[in-house]
Amino acid sequence: MDKVYTKKFQVHTYEVDFRLNAPLLSLLNYLQDAAGDHATLLGFSILDLMKRDLTWMLSRYHIKVFRYPALNDRIAVSTWPSGKQGLFALRDFEMADQDGEIVAAATSSWLLWNVKVKQPARLEENLADRFALDKRAIQDDFLPLPPCSAPDRELSFRVGMQDIDINNHVNHAVYIQWALETVPEDILRAARPTDIEVAYKGEAFYGDEVVSKSQRFDNETGPTFFHGIFQKTSGVELTRLRTVWACE
């Protein structure tokens, strides 16, 4: 079986923003869809794992966007398991346009979780190394991200049913969307996130109240934000992010 799986998409009207481009959330959905298909073909999708009291838990995500696809563009997402890092399995992605140009790339780190005993499961006892390809779309050792220590903006959200995924907790893309919502409107309209790093640290569930906070820094690469998403009542940190933005 081929170690790289490729799935093709077309950008639809319900997947674009006011610019008629697919926003980051749409790109994340394309990546997730391709990864899910590939895991199913390899025999270790979440549905396969649940039969063994296991599931996947996303730990880290790093996405670089070089160009946002436009309405009706045809894109192809290629994805592959890219090895291990301690207890974590790595999966990488490349997104190409109809001309074969890479428009986005991503790398991710996943924990294999035993839902019965609520602790990590050993990869070597559950996954075959033969599926991994020694190639990274983004070289990242997933070092700790800085905290949002002095936030200057914050928004509160209530977890709705549409936010919940197959693991019965908030889908990973929702946290990223909550973080982006704290960016000032002038930047949201004039710029786009081009480098997004995420560290998932906890879970939110239906009905939870969460607070998304951000702290702005400006440098030569463009506006940069440190983000933190927290349980509103307990203050427990759920997600930590860093986003870099580029003006159009």
C-alpha cells in the first residue's frame, strides 16, 4: 500500500469567506478529511481503534499557508504518517493547487489514548512502523509554545453541539477558530494567518464555558499573537497557540 494518500477537493461556496477564499477553518477540514480517509485505509481510524478501547488525541499542530485557495479552485491534499516522537505518532500534510504548486503544509503529533484506563498506549504495541514515511512537510520538534501571559483581548464562548467531534469533546479546529476570533477586526480584514502553531493541553465538552485570550506582538514578519484558551470556571488552560499574520 502507498504510504502517501492523496485526496482531491473543490472549494465550494459554503467553504469561503468574504474574500471568496477558503479560510483556515476550511483548510483544516480538508486536512482532517484526508487524514481520516488514510487512517481508515491503513486500519487505524478512530472507528477501528474504538473497537480496542483506543482513540487518537491530537497534541500538536503546525500549519503554514502560502496561499489561500479561491472559490472553485481544485486542490489536492497529500498526507502520510511521518514517524514517531516518543509516545507520539506524527502525521504530515501538503496541499497543492491544480498546477501542482504547494499552497499549504502541516505537521501534527498524535497521542494514542486508551479510553478504558485513561492513559497513553504504546505505539509499538498497536501500530506498524511499515506505514511511516521518513519525510516531514514542516521540520518541527514541537518545543513548548510561550504562554499568553499578558492578554490584551478576550472573548467567551459556550461549547455547542456542533463543536463536538467523534471523541465527544471539542474538535481541534474549533479551538483554532476561537483563537482567531480574538484578533482585531482590522487585522482580520487586512491580513491572514500564515503560520499557526497549536499545543492542545486539555479537553472541553458540551455546555462548557471557555475564554479565548490573545496577546499581540509586532515584528518584521507581521503581526504575531500568543493565544490561550481556558476553562472559564476553573481557569485550566486547554490550548496554547501562536499565529503569525501577513497583510495582503
